Amino acid sequence: MSITITQLTAFLAVVRGGSVTAAADELVVTQPSVSAAVAALSRAVGTDLLERSGRGVQLTRAGAAFAPYAQDIVGLLDAGRRAALAAADAEAHSVRIAAVPTAAESFVPVLMQAFQQAHPDVELTLVVGNNEEVVARVVSHEDDVAISGRPPASERLIAKPFRQNEIVCITSADDPAAAAGPSAAAMLTDRSWLLRERGSGTRAMNERFLADRGLAPRTLTLGSNGAIKQAARTGLGVSLISRAAVESELEVGALGEIRLTDGPEARPWFVVQSAVGPTRPLVEQFSDFARAAHT
């Protein structure tokens, strides 16, 4: 079996773009060259990896099984190149971090600042996305670590718990329920529940909480923690959210907290790393530092 990086790169570009045309545009090559590379890859693997779907293409079952391995090979080679350059002092040492919004808007910047003070020669970069997005970035080796509130169910990833993530139910500051004593979630079944976008770990946590209690209230989807907080502040609904995301608003009375007798238990945040291929020592240092800082 003779497979080239050019073939794998073309194949992955078609998967991302959904068509040969999109892949050719992304790679700045001709469409025939992309088609030839993908055809050669299918011959080398021994089965068709893509099939036509309308005006574009989609993965066959074989292609879906093969794609993660192609992604690992291309990603690991790029990671290896960076490691080689770092070892030769040809580029600055760096750690690429992906974090979900709640973490990125609260404790991650403080963590990055503390790590840089201890390692002033290290360059840190941060990308923010929902849980599915940040985990996918680590799987594809685009980033070195992800900070997530939900451990991924994948043998290709390692999730290490660190600081606690307390969950609270927020509402408007003048909501009588916030001034009352602890109450059961069933008392809120007539309220609208504010949810993040699909793919968000916070949304999944809210949906799981409601389903476990047999509740099916009205829901309103918003695209960010900021939008959730603003909607709760104006009385549009209630939501479960990390205390780290609303601590300052609760302290100054901009939001109210409904104390639930059956609220979700605190759960840890996780540092997520790839389990595929070697881990650079600097990445391991950052992971260990994050866990030690919040022990």
C-alpha cells in the first residue's frame, strides 16, 4: 500500500468542504489534481472512500472509518515538524489551547498568565469554541490541549480532571424564587429554560438535567453565555450554568440564584489531550501546572 501525504491532504480537504471544488479552492490546486489524488488513495486502500451525493460528495462507510486515521497521520506529522523545529530552536516554544466559553471567560486567562510567569519563554495561544469544537481540535491535532467541562467518550483522547465546576440555576435578580428557600426543579416547569447552541456542553447538561427529572419546559436557544445571562437578567427564563461564568453578576446582584434541592452536583473541569502519538514535554508541563494550580 503506497499512500502519500498529498493524497491524504486532498481526501481530508474534500471531507471538510463536501466537494472536490471546495477542496481545490482550499488547497489552491486544480480540481483534476484533487480527484486524481483521492482516486489514487482509494486504490491504495482497496475500496471507495467517497461517493457522490447531489452536487457534492460524502464519505462511504469505509471512508468514515478511514478518515480519523488520515487525520491522525497528517496532524501527527505537523506536530512532529513543530517538535523538530522547537528542538532545533527554530521556533518559539508554544502551547495551543482550546477552551469552552465558560472556561475561557473566567479562569483560563488567569491560568495562562500564571503559566507564562513561570515559563516566560513559552508562547500560549487560545481558541474558544463549544465543547464539540474544542474536542475536535485536539482530535485533529490542531491544538495541544482543550479545557472542557465534559470528558469526551473517545479512546483517542485523555481527559484529566482538575478544578471543581459548581453549577447554579440563574434567574432575574428580582425573581421571588431567588429570595425563597431551596425548592425542587419541578417548581420551575412552567418557566422557559435558556439553552446554549447545540454542541455546547452547558446545553447538554441542562437537557440531561431536565430529562432525568421528567421535565419538558419551553426552551429558548441563545448563542453564548453572555446572551444567556442577559436573557435571565431580563426575566426571559432560567438556566443552569457554571458558577464561574456568573460569579461577578451574582456578587453585585445583577442576577439571582434559585437554590435547588435536586440541583446537579459539582463536576470537575478537564484538561483534554490526544492519546495518539507522543506528547511534547511542554504540553505535559502545562497540563500538570493546570492541575496543580487547582488541587
